[in-house]
Amino acid sequence: MLLGRKRKIGRMIEDMSVGEKLTLTEKIEDKELLLYLGLTNDSNPLFIQHDYASQTPHKKPIVPSIMLTGIVNSAVSKYLPGPGSYILRQEVEFLKPVYHYETIQFLMEVTEVNRSSRTVEISFCATNGNSEEAIRGKMLVCPPSPPRTDDGLALENF
């Protein structure tokens, strides 16, 4: 964690343009699943019990949809536009289940830049290990604001 250090902020709206893309690849491992389930106290048997999941149409445990959404949200905070940005609105469709140990490829693309409202629209999709589209959506994001100069009062934790 970077407490106590100043972090570089992400890209301002003036530096963004339609067509910018970001690709991420994530492998869903037990460690991440257990951390998520522990933090949220989510004990849905479809997410963790192989015997239960084997009796469902899915046949094996699936990754919680909100965990997959978190990967996209994290990409906004880390990369596109980056630190200092936040999501105003998000629409997501979960087209196929994502299973434990699967490698997911995410593609994000800036589809609109609105300088007057200081927002960007980002479309995203994710394909599963079988190259099938598993997730698609779009979000309205507010990129970081330019820092104001302070009169000597530094916020050292930010």
C-alpha cells in the first residue's frame, strides 16, 4: 500500500481521446476468491461448494459477478484513466459464467470524451477461456481533476 507516499494521478480529460484501449488478462485463483468471499461474508454455495455446483446447470463453481466487476473497476482506478478517477455509472451484462481457475481477457475502450461534463464513457467486454464473450458493459467515468495548488499545506497521505 502507498500510504504516506504521494501517488501520481491518472490522465486528465484533456489527455484522453476516443479509441484508446486497455487489455487486461486475469486468472481467477483460489486466493482471490477466498479473499473476496471472506471480505464480503458471501457463502453462496454456487461460488465455493463443488458438490453443490455439480448439481446445477453450471456443473462447477462460478466466480461471483461482483468480483468480476471489481476487476473492471480496479482497471479504471489503476490504468484508464488511472488514479484519482471514479465511476459515476455502470451497466454490466453477464453473458456466460466464469469458472474458478479460468483466464479472462478484458478489453476496455474509450468510446466518448465529453470535456464539458468532464466525463468519459468506457465500453468493456471480457472473454473466457473458450474465447466466448462472458461480460460486456459500459461505464461513465470522471477522470482525475487537476490538483489545486495549496498554500503550503501538503496532504502527505495522498
